[in-house]
Amino acid sequence: WWGYKYLEKRTGSKFDGIIKKRLYMSKNNRAPLSIARMARIYKRKGNEGKTVVVVGSVTNDTRLYEVPKLSVCALRVTERARARILKAGGEIITLDQLALRSPKGENTLLIQGPRKARESEKHFGRAPGQPSSHAKPFVRAKGRKFERARGRRNSRGYKN
């Protein structure tokens, strides 16, 4: 991240500032990105031939049948994802190699993984059981005896 701190100061580039900020982020805020999502964004009009930049991990997705020829720059690429990208004729570079290739982020696509896809995010918000709450309760099991009585059914007193 020293390189991008320096580049941001020298070039005044917004791209370098974003990369620097994301490098400082905690791991929870650097969500992993699957190659399927990356391929979907890459296939959009005007994105062909650009280098996909991910400040985080790139993971494999077995649901994606064919991987397009991608040029990827990431902090980390899983073993299977790396093999599939390289097999498709793509390339994988590091962030410092990208800094030398395009210091201001020319011809790049800056993508982030879905931050809110964490399991713990499902439990956040208004307390479960309250009106208009969609929070997932911390329940031991989903059986008949667990959070299925009062407040859940009209036949058991009331229903929210």
C-alpha cells in the first residue's frame, strides 16, 4: 500500500486513492469475488479487453462453465480460480505490477465482492419477531418447539 499512497500523492489520481483506501480496509470489508461475477461484469459492453482489479480475493465458481479470457489483478487468487483463468488464456498480475503498467488506472475495471453476503449480516437490523423485521433469529434448531408458538401464529395468542 505504500506504493499507492505515493502514487495518489504524486498523480492525484482518484483510482490510486480508491486502491489505497481498500488496501487499508479490514478483511470483512474486502469481500471475496467469484470468477462468475467477474466474468458477468467483464462481458458487458465496453468492458472487453480491460484489466479487472480486485482489492481482495478472487475465488472459483463451479457454476461457471466457461471462463472468458480475463486479465486479472488481485491481492489473492485461489488455486482453482488461478488454474481456470490461466487455462482460458488469461493473465494474473499483482497490484504492484499494475502500478507499473497503468499508474493512473487506465483501461481497468475496479470491482468489489458483495460485502453484505456474509452470514452474520442476516442477523443485523431490528430484533427478530418485531414488526417489519427481516432479521434472522439465532435459533438452536428449526423444529416444532423452537420459536413457533406465541407471536408466530394467531392460534397461539397473537401474531405480529
